[in-house]
Amino acid sequence: MNRGAQRQQLESAMLARMEATRAELLAANVGLRISDHASKHGDNALTLWNIGRALSAAPTVTLLGTVVIGSLLVGPRRVVPVVLRKGLTGLIARNVRTFVAR
């Protein structure tokens, strides 16, 4: 076998491996996109678990929702002192802890 034929054989083997690798990577990429797409749309579903997770991730939103619901149920005259006494104190303490932890 001459050198030219051997070189062509090596190049064709390398190109075949590159094509196989490219196909594997493409399949993995498409698989990841499909699973990522499915997980994104699954997280947007309105379930009790997702609502609870969202509220635990955003405690300020939870506090605001509690103030609004409390105002509707017992009236703002009773809710405002409780919020100022408990909620504001907790908010300030959490911010101070976060600042000190840095």
C-alpha cells in the first residue's frame, strides 16, 4: 500500500469517527433541550407545591400577602400595629444578620 492510499484511509476513518461523534453530540443536545423544555413547562403548572416553593423563596411577598389578607379579615387598624411590631422587626433583624454574615 502506498502512502497516499494509507493517508486516505486514515482520513476517512477519522472523518467517520468525527461524524459519529457529531451525531452523538447532536442527539445529546436535542435530548437535553427536550428535557429542559419539559421541566420549564412543568414548573409553570399551578400546583400547591409550586406555590409553596415560590412563597418560601420570596418571604417579602409572603409578608405582603399576609398583610393584605389580614387587612381584609380583621381590618387595617388591627393589622398595622402587628405588622410594625412583628414584621418590621423581623425584616430588620434578617437584613442585619445578612449584612453581618457577609
